[in-house]
Amino acid sequence: MTVTLSEKAEFHLQALLGGSAPNANGATKGIRISVKNGGCSGNEYAINITSKPQPDDLVTQQGKVLVYVDAKSASLLEGIVVDFVEGAMESGFKFINPNATDNCSGCGKSLKGGDSKSTGVPCS
């Protein structure tokens, strides 16, 4: 499983994770990346902070950030690059995904790909 975090994304995720030291149970905080039905293109990316990955999550590490990838989303996330962009009007994570057949140019967090039959809801 190849997930790449840009230097900026890794920096911002490390700040969100607070150093990602193991908790009392030995679990380390990380991010969990998945694709869910919804969004304006039919699917949308989700990033959650967790120290309790799902049993079937694929685990990788980028620098000091532990990345859990939802196994059901793995085919859509293979080769993805997560970047962090900063702008005058909006800042946040940007997804560069070689598996997406279409992306929303408005929200930047929605994609179409794979065999998903989910229909999109226009973003506002």
C-alpha cells in the first residue's frame, strides 16, 4: 500500500497528533484515511485521528505519522499523495489520486473512481 504525505501534510498532521506518543495501552495515534459514499462526485475522502485502527486496516508510516488505510478503500487510495495547501481564502489537505476518474474542482475532497455507483450531490 503506497500512501505518500507531502512534507507540509506530514508537518500539519504531526501537529494535530500532538507528537503521536503511545498511550497507556501502547497504541499510537495516527490518521485513518478512507473513502466514503457521498460528496459531489459520488465518493469523498475522510481523514480521522485514531489510536484504534480497524482490524483489517492496512498500516504504513510516513516519517513520524502512522497511517491507517481502510482496507475497503485501499484500491481507490493506492498511490495517493496527501498534500497541505495554504491560501488566502482556504487552507487544508489536498488529495492527488491517480485512481480518480473525476474530481470536484470546487471542494477538492470528492472523487469518482472504481466501480462505485454512488451518485454525487452538488457541493455548495
